[in-house]
Amino acid sequence: MRALAFSPEGRLASAGDDGVVLVRAGARRLFALHPIGGEPAGFAVTDDGHVQIYGDATRRFLTCAIGPIHHPLALCEEEVVVPDLVRRVLAGDQSYAD
């Protein structure tokens, strides 16, 4: 871990090396943010595997794992990609997981 930061009110903490992990105080990890090196792109992912995509280049890097085989993201995109995932997680809205 190269960096650690807390929100002013102390309810959120973030830590990072090659990405950033956001944790609510006294709770589990909310999500992790991962940049795509050399691209203006990246993604956020929750522990249950839901993803928010930033930048078109990200789709080239993400895959769907079905058993030991990785497939193009298009195969599972409807199930795992959630628009506004970060906003929803921070607001405590877990309806995307239904």
C-alpha cells in the first residue's frame, strides 16, 4: 500500500497501490478502482463482481470467467456492468444486485 486517506468525517477510507480500494468505517470493502495503464480508462468493481466501466478502452481488457476459460465481456455484460455503480454503492443502494 502506497497511500492511505480518510474522508473529513472519518466514515470512508481509501488505500491504494496500482488502484484504489474504498472502505466504509467498520464495514466491508465498498469497491476497488482500477486504472487501465496507458489509457484514459479504468473500472470499479465490487466484491460480488459488479463493474462500472470508465472509458471505451476498458472493454478490451475485461473478460468474463466461466470456469477456467475467459470470454469477451459482451458475453456477461448485461449481468455484471452497472451504470452509476459507484454512486449507488456510496448511497447504500444495493438494488443493482437483485
